[in-house]
Amino acid sequence: MAIRTDEPPATPGQKAATMFNAIYVTRDEDKNVSSAFTQLDDADLPQREVAIDVEYSTINYKDGLAIAGRPGVVRSYPIVPGIDLAGTVTASTDGRYSAGDKVVLNGWEVGESYWGGLAQKASLDADWLVPLPSAFTTEQAMAIGTAGYTAMLCVLGLEEHRVTPDGGPIVVTGASGGVGSTAVAILAKLGYEVVASTGRPEESTYLTDLGAAEVIDRSELGEENPRPLQSTRWAGAVDAVGSFTLANVIAQTLEGGCVTACGLAQGMDLPTSVAPFILRGVTLVGVNSVYEPFERRKLAWDRLAADLDPDKLAAITDVVGLSDSIKVADQILAGQVRGRVVVDVNA
Ligand SMILES: NC(=O)c1ccc[n+]([C@@H]2O[C@H](COP(=O)([O-])OP(=O)(O)OC[C@H]3O[C@@H](n4cnc5c(N)ncnc54)[C@H](OP(=O)(O)O)[C@@H]3O)[C@@H](O)[C@H]2O)c1
């Protein structure tokens, strides 16, 4: 499927029609980016195949970057941010969806190149959507969001590389964050011994309640120029942090182990060598949730329905109104958000 990049320019509030609430990110001639909670006109919404009344969205780390105007996320201004949404179809030109269907959207450059979920209305391509799994409400689907769906992709990566619960501990980095919290809960339910690495020792009880067997301070993975081979501790890893944390994790991974890398909360660099790969047979699995094909998305959502305890999901989730999104975006970039933040776009 080709991704179109032909978003028409939109100017809010010029035509008299139905208005809807949205977060709107604009860039001026001097390239200053600003975000506002505003009202947009129906006619401004770029029309795609499926019209959706959004019920819930969420704030992921990437949404924080987009709303704060950090470079590298938004490719087309102005834009409604929000890489995730769940809601109800109101009209569709594609036969796979009709009015009344509940759907979920994660990724596909929505909220980056295309208008996204932090609004009461969205219009998206049918190929990007997944039917809402019957196990979840739209609110629960957004409690999972891209962060939780990515955590599941990481777990699938471990399983596909023969990391089993009896093989040894799994370390989860950035454990108090969205990817990390969900990964801890899923892995613990599957019977893995989970070691949660966090810079927030005050969240130890939160992490053990999610199922972590042990909580370590992130400083234990904090060697900035790490030796590429260290004493081994981990059969596998879910890393949401990157940089020297990931290098330390790789250096401590057992012979034949597997490290899944999905994030860069610490940085994009990776100060390691080939030694762990060629001398210990460690596998580094990259995870990019954005363009996963429909069948893999469906698999991940089905596994989330089976392997994520709804009580644990509730425990990691806070709900805010749409106008709070800008404040939460700053908080997530400052590492101050615990777990997941759902946005009720109608509140
Ligand atoms: N590849 C993909 O498809 C994909 C999908 C989703 C997310 N991601 C990426 O995964 C990362 C996590 O996303 P998220 O939504 O879970 O974000 P998040 O909720 O902000 O979690 C990130 C966590 O990383 C830790 N952290 C933050 N700054 C750090 C630093 N300087 N050094 C070490 N640890 C730090 C913190 O955990 P503690 O306080 O517990 O240490 C923080 O809670 C982001 O980089 C995001 O862009 C990628």
C-alpha cells in the first residue's frame, strides 16, 4: 500500500459547519512550532476512506515530541497529533468497514504525516485500521496504545528467538514508562522472571505489583563506555531506552540470548562492538511498530487480549481530558509519566 503525502492545507475556523475539538500543531515562517487546544471545522479535516468519531487517544513518547515541536516526528504542518486512536466508524468508502464498527489505529505515520487521534474526529485509510478486539473497550485499547502494542511486539520477538520462561531473567529497561510497564505485566503473566530497571526507585512497589520479581536501579546499567562483554545476567531484554543502557544490556546477555530494542529515551547511540553477537551468539531484534502489516498487528492485539491482565492494565493507566494533552506531553518528555496516559477526547 502506498502512503499518500497529499494532505491539503487546512486553516481552522474559516467555514461555517460542525466544529470539533482538537490539539492543533502549527509552524510559523520562522519554524517556531506551537500547539494549542482548539476547535476545527469538519471541512478542514483531510478526507480519507474511513470517517471516525474518536473516543479515546493517548500520549506516547512520540506524541510528546510532536506536541513539543521537537524535530524528527512531524513531517507535515499544520497537523493534529496523536499516533493512536480508538473510536467508532461513522462512514466508509471501503467495504471492510461500515458505520458503527469499532476500530483501533496505531502508527502508519498518523500523527506524523497525517492528522491523528488527538481530536474528536479523524479520517483515515482502511488499511491502517484494526477492528477493536472484542476483549477491549476503546478506552482499554488506548491504555495499551502504541506503547503496549510495541511491548507485545517485543515479547513476540523474544518468543520467536527461543527465549522461554525457564531460560533465565528478562530485563525491562525504562520499566516505569509505557512500553516498560506493559512489558513487565505481559512477561510476568507469561511466567518469565522479570527484572525491572528504573531510574525511579519510588516506583518499586508499582513494578513488583505488575509482576516484576526484582527492581534494579538504572545505574546498574549505567556504564557510559561499557565493556562489550560483561558477566552475564539476562536471557533476554525489552529495551525502551537505547544508548549505553542498551549496550550494557547486550554486554550482560547470556549465550544465545535475545535483546529487543524499540526505544531511544536515553539516546540514539549504541556504544558496543560485535563481540556479544559473534562470541556469545546474542541476537539484537529491532522493533518498529509503525509499519507492521495487518496480520502481525492482529496477532499482537490477539496476544494482548490473551496475555495482558485487565487489572494490571487498569493499574498502569491514568485518564485525562483532551485539553490536558499539552501538559502531559511535557511531562512524558521529562520522564515524569508513570505507565500510560489515556486521553478522553470528549472530556
Ligand atoms: N519502535 C517503536 O515502534 C516504538 C513504539 C513505541 C515507543 N517507542 C519508543 O520507546 C521509548 C519508550 O516509549 P514510552 O511511550 O514507553 O515512553 P515513556 O512512557 O516516556 O517511557 C520511557 C521510560 O524510559 C526511561 N527513561 C527516560 N529517560 C531516560 C534516560 N535519560 N535514561 C534512561 N532511562 C530513561 C524512564 O523509565 P524509568 O523512570 O522507569 O527509568 C521512562 O519512563 C521511546 O523512545 C519511544 O519513542 C518506539
